[in-house]
Amino acid sequence: MESSVLHKSIKSPQWWRTAVIYQIYPRSFADGNGDGIGDLVGTTARLESLRSLGIDAIWFSPFFKSPQKDAGYDVADYKTIDPLFGTNEEFYDLLAKAHSLGLRIIVDIVPNHSSDQHELFQAALKAAPGSPEREMYIFRDGKGANGELPPNNWESVFGGNAWTRTTNPDGTLGQWYLHIFDSSQPDFNWENPKVTELFEDILSFWLDKGVDGFRIDVAHGLVKEVGLPDVKVGATHVVDETNHPFWGQEGVHDIIRGWRKLLNRYDDRAMCAEAWVLPLSRMAKWVREDEYHQTFNFGYLETPWERNALEKVVTESLKEFGKVGAPSTWVLSNHDTIRHTSKYGVPSIPLHGQGIGPDSQQPDEAMGLRKARAATAFMLGLPGGAYIYQGEELGLPEHTTLEGKYRQDPTWFRTNGEKVGRDGCRVPLPWEANGGESFGFNTTGKSWLPAPASFKRYARDAQEGVAGSTLELYKRLIKERKEFALGSGEFRFAPEYSSDSTLGYINNGVLVISNFGPDSVNVPAGKLLVTTQHDLTVEGVLEHDQTAWIKL
Ligand code: TEU
Ligand code: CA
């Protein structure tokens, strides 16, 4: 092995080490019954078209019983599909069909908190302070003479205080409960073994039903520092090395090890952590041999389209994950962040959780799409697992002019509109350019969030089979990625093909080269496998903000 090799090839990878996993946001994927909200029947009917993308697996954002205060991340019953999306039977049918098409299914488990409508939280509210019922969650007396002040200074990720005061059954004011997210999402008390049991039971339930794994929500938040000390002023949401009382506490690792043991009892299941922790050396701790199989690489997601920054983050990722024997993952978009097409269309990336609204500077759509395509081509050539978010295969932009009256993200409400939140990346998918107001999302035209007019141009049927379309680009990238086994390939950067404005790497004999500079550059001869340029016949010259794959 050459010393510059950053990733050695793997002979027989476990599926998750190299998989391309497609995130379905159920309420916005496909609506079978026409009520304006995506559902399982609608999704099942679209599974073949998903398979034609070449993906290996699907991750479903939560579809469990929920009051939908945070789009399903507020779960009231972890074993039952919300009637909004369908029935358990419909999910088992979907699972069977997906498996018959060779697609694995990952479901989203939310262990940090439940909905306030969960029976356990309702029981806790009715029970007395200090009771076993209350011990399932995090209740505390308030500060001040009459307990009128919250127990500490913690703030909700969505804005405002992380504590809400309860009212006792007799009408007097009572204890406070902790919610790192919305007040409808009380945090579980992971110091309590009953909580451990609860989730082992939930995971076993879904494993027994045959799901291939889990995406674990807020994986870095479960354990809180003993004594619940104040957050030091200046601490941020994405955890750095400084100690934070509710992000990235060491105790989470014991929980993870317990789950890994459970998964190991089954064949070939995997779990992926949503752990917002940096630096990557710290994130890599989540994927040690006896912990998660994967973790989302948010360091990568937050890296701008810049030559040096990308070289640095890829090097660091492969080194740090490599040290613990885990694959890196790569991701550019998800349901919490601004779609990468729009992110690259503005001069500087808005802060995490900020969103882009009608009052913000509007993205340059063409520039954003061009860079996004180039960035995706750069990403899909890398070894490891890759996550793509529904709609990015269409080049969908964020809905950046969505009116306040449609917004549903708790961030919007809890910051009084100061942050527009995440609805802009959650607009239902356009399937048919002439499919009515909802562009084929359903047949009634109803849509829980209205699509911008531009979605007509991005509709799936307008791109299917059209050379150079973003959809065909994704298909080609995923196909060649498989063909050359890039997910498990031998990888190194290629300084001999790079310059100040270009960055090249070689993976299993395929040169992936991106041009970040303003001018066109010559690229080496070889078989052109794929290019993000609109005119696929242009060989030898790569324009600005384009990527090409060349078999040397
Ligand atoms: O997100 C956790 C999280 O910390 C963020 O990405 C957060 O959504 C963002 O900072 C808000 O601005 C997970 C889910 O992915 C998200 O959709 C849920 O809202 C959240 O947990 C609560 O369950
Ligand atoms: Ca529906």
C-alpha cells in the first residue's frame, strides 16, 4: 500500500459500509390517499422508481403515532404507525416489497424524548414528584422562593427555555420538566434502567419485524451531566471539545454498547447515529467496534464547496474513522438543513437551523445547482457510505419564499419567526410536471406545504431519460460507483492531477476531478465515465464548478 493511500479496499464489505442510503421524509414523498400528506401506500407505489436510482437502502424519517408537533419526531407510540401514514400492515407490505426489490429499510428511532402525549409522560404528569412515573422523564423543582424560575439556564434547540412548568392536578403550579427541543417533546431520563428496557423492547420489536436497521435521533443528547449544571455562556449546539452538560456526555457510550449487543444478535443489521459532535476525532468515538455502525458526517455536510476545505475534511474523516475501523459516511442534505442546491447559491452558508426565508438574500438558483451537482459527484466517488435526501436527485432547491402562514417547524414558532426554520427543505416532491398543483405528489393537488412554481421544471418525469438532467446524473453516478466498487475502493488524493483551483482523487483507478476555480481546465485523457457538465460530449476540458469521473 502506498503511504498516500487513505482508504484500503475492502474485499467483502458488510452492506452498510458502502451503501447509498436514500432518506424518505414520509409526509413529503408520495401521497396515496390525496389528503396532502405523504403516506405508505403512496410510497409503496413509487418504490420501483426509487430502485431505478440504484440505491441500496431507504431510511424513513419517523412515521410512528404522533401528534406531529415536530413532524413525527414527537412519538406517542413507538410500535404503531400513525394513521396519517397508514397501518402497521401497510408498513410490513412495504418492507416485503422493498426487500423483494433488493432495498433495505432503516427506521428512525427517537430515544432522547417522546411526545408529551406518550402514555408514560401523561402518567408522569398525574403522578407525584419523586414517583417512579416521574423518574421516566426529567422533572425538577424550580428555583426561586416559589419555584417560579426554571431549574437551570438550558435553552431549547428550537429557541426559548428548555424547561416548562407543570400544573398539578389540583390546579397549583408544580415541577418543571426538561425538553431540549419543543415543549411537546419531554426528555427521557436515561439514568433510569426502565428507559433502557423500554428502548431495548422497541428496537427488538422492529428488528423482529425485519427492518435492516435504525437511524438514531439526537444520539449525542441522551445523557445529561449529573446535577444538570448551567451551560457555560458561548457553548454551541454542535459540540466541540469543551464539556457541554447535555451534548456528547461520555455516558451515552454505555447505552450504545447495549444496543450494539442487541443488533449483533441479528444478521446484518446496522444503526447510524445522528450525533452532532465535532471535531471528527470525537465523532469517531461513536463508531468504535462495539458502538454504532455509522454516524452521519456532519463535518462534511457543513463544509462549503471549497477546494482546500474539502481536501481537509475528507482526509480527516478517512483518518479518524479509519482509526476505529469504521467507514466514513458522506452527506450533503437532510430534512434539518438547507438543501445543498440552495446553500451553494448564497455567498455564505446560513447558520445551522437558520433556514432561508422570503426576507433573506435569495439564492442564485443556477449557480447553486451547478455547484450542487459538482459536489454530489465529488461525494459519490468517495469510499464509505453515502446518504442522499429525497429530492436532491432532482436538483430541488429549498423553498425560500414560503409564507409564514404555511410554516410548521417549531423553530418558527419558538423564535417568533426570527428563524424561519426547516420547512423549506420539506416541501413535497414533484413527480409530474403536469400533475396539477402538487405536481403529481397526489391526484388532488393538496399539499401540506405548497410547492413553488419552479418545481415544475424539476419534476421527475421531466428529467427521466433526459441526458444531462440531475436525475440521470445521479443514476449514472450511482451506477459507476457500483461498477468500480468505489464504496470499498482504494483511495488517495492525486496531487499530480490537482492545482490551486482543482482537486483530484483516485479511487479504484477512477479519477474524480473537480474544478473550483473560475477558468476551464484541461483534464487528462481516459474514459470519461460521467461529468456534471450540461454538455456531456465536452471531453478534455472541465468548466468552473464541475466534476468529472475519468477511468484512467
Ligand atoms: O435533529 C436534532 C438536531 O439537533 C438538529 O439537527 C435540529 O433539528 C436543528 O438544529 C434544528 O434547528 C433531530 C431531527 O433530525 C429533527 O428533525 C428533530 O426536530 C429533532 O431531532 C428532535 O427530535
Ligand atoms: Ca396521505
